[in-house]
Amino acid sequence: MSKNIINQLAEEKDSYFNAAIPPIFSNSNFLFSNVEDMRNAMSSKSPSPFYTRGSNPTTSIFEKKIAALEGTEKAIALGSGMAAISTAILSQIKSGEHIISVRRPYTGTDRFMKEILPPLNIEVSFVDGTDTENFKNMIKNNTKLIYLESPNSWTYEMQDLEEISKIAKKQNIITIIDNSYSSPINCNPSKWGIDIIIHSATKYIGGHANAMGGVICSSSKIIDTINNKEFKLIGSVLSPFNSWLFINGLRTLPIRMKHISESTPKVVKFLEENSEVKEVIYPSSKNFPQNKLVKKYIKKPCGQFTIVLKSEKKSKIEKFCNNLNNFFMGASWGGHESLIFPEISRYNNNSEYYSKTDFLPHNFVRFYIGLEETDLLIEDLDKSLKSIT
Ligand SMILES: *Cc1c(COP(=O)(O)O)cnc(C)c1O
């Protein structure tokens, strides 16, 4: 019988006194008493513990579980979601080459592609991902990578993973997807031929807003190469303590996702029926224009959506946000706590990136539904919406 991935896989309990959960190997270093053992540890294809910027026993348990959940041969964990994204992209592209990316990916990814890659002589073209033809039409002789986020951040535009990966494979183009929105529970893009799958573990995988990390899942060939090169040489190591927190996070990931899949559609339905709300953009709503793709790729409803308030008055929008008691405002999501991220908070920000960026309209508010009782959240929204009528 195969082992339960979350409770058992990769846990060799008899090597640590049958403790119920694995220890935190907080080591930088692992020691040898003869040259042969040291040589073997360094040269081995699947590296044995030698130095934590390379391999760590606590982190390895986390990596094996994530790879199994995503259905890939291997995974590698890094210090943040952005570390996973930048390391994976840099592993697949060099000067003089071209990337096609879905437009409006996660803000950090957008900035990486606009601020870090062009000075390295790497060109990025952004396309509307809702039409697969746009990827096809943008391919040039030097295109090496297609970067996806399905659905993308804030506006949740879906991409047809199977069709895009078919086009890419024909032309020897690698595909990468940021799968954070769905978690490994609700979408497994390797099934549709996507080569590299990334998660910000900071979000659903950790699940308690207490640790930052990221993962890259792929074939042994790709992961071994990244491990030996970009991971070691760029050096964004996940701390063993955070690996341990993520192993704990995984234990409850399926039931957290189950709760969220039941709770979020109820909150969305309430908002869709409220006259102060012009629109709710939510992939799992019956009103979502790309319903067919959502049905094909996302197993159960997830916890993020964006609302468009009817009012365009700044004071009303801010009042609605400020009057919520059970939603805090914050950048992240995927934890126990429900959050909003008002687009209006990005206005009048004098950073250079924001001065060059097309904002969404200021009446957009991004939501994340956490683990609180659904009725409590709906009551809170009702009260706050009434306060601006
Ligand atoms: C948060 C986030 C990231 C970045 O992850 P960090 O762990 O914050 O570096 C990447 N992609 C998406 C979709 C995210 O929401």
C-alpha cells in the first residue's frame, strides 16, 4: 500500500526516536571522518546532507511531500516565493533570449520581468493569456520560456494550460506556472504538460502567516540542475525551521482548502447580491466568463477574489475598508486570517515602479477568505456595506 503523502511520506521516524513529527535540523554543516564519505556526499546525484545551502534533512522531507502532491519527480524549496520565481526563470534563460509572460502576473514577478531581466538583455513580452493564440503569435526564434499564472493575480484571467503546453513543446519552449492561487490540492499543472510549477509556500502551504518560503517542482533533470547551479549560487536557502513549519502546514492543507472551498462561494454570493457591489471577479462564480477553463483546471473553489465597488468616491471606498472588523488589510493571503487588499492603497504611492504601472481602478478590492466562520464574515461585510449606502 502506498504511504499517505502528508502524514507519512519521507518521514523516517525510526531514525529520530519515532518522534511524531520530524526534528528541525538547524545545521549549516554536516561532518565527515574520512575523505571517501565526504567525496561521496558532494558528488552524489541526489545529494546527502553536506551543507544546508544544498541539502538539509528537514527541508528534504518538505520537498519530497510537495513533489508528491504536485505529481512531479522532484521539488526544491527556497527562501520565498519570489526566490523560487526568480531562480526558476534565471535557470531557463540567458542573455539574448526571449520570454512570453501572461500579462499582470503577481506584482513581484511583474517587477522582476520589467526591472531585472531587460538590463541582462532578456526581452519579455506580455500577452493577454485568455486567448491561447496570443502566445502562439508572440513566439520568436529566440523564445525560450512561457511564463503563466492561471488565474493571474487580482483579475483572475485563466490560461488554457494544456493547449499552451502543446504549443510550447512543439517549439522546445519551457513552460513555468505560478500555481499559488490553487495550491497543490486544487490544481496540478504537470498533468497538463507544464514543465515547472512554482508555489509561494508563504501562502496556503504554510497557512498560518508565520513563515516565508517558496518551492519549484519539476522533473529530476531540471531540479538537479537548478539545485547544483542557480539554487547554490544565488543562494536563497529556506531555513530548516521554516521547512518544519511548512511540514506542519501541509498536515492541515486539505482540510483548510476544504473549508475555504465551502466558505468562499457563500461570501461571494452575498456580495454578488449586494447593491453596493458592482461586480465580483471570482473564477468559481457562475458569472465568471471563463467557466469552462476553471472547471477543467481547478478542482474546488479557492479563497481569493476581487470586488468592484459601485461607488467611485474615494471616501466611501476607504470607509468600507476601514469599517470591516473581521478582515484586516494586508499584502499576503493564504493564512488563517481573512484579508483585504484595497487597490486604492497603491494610489498616491511615490515608488518608481508604481509611477510606471497601470493601476486597476481605485474601486477594486482584493479579498482572501480565511478560516473564520462564514456567517461572521458575511455579517461584517453587510454592516460595512450598509455604512456606505
Ligand atoms: C505572494 C505571491 C508570490 C510571492 O511569494 P513570496 O513568498 O511573498 O515571495 C508569488 N506569486 C503569487 C501569486 C503570490 O501571491
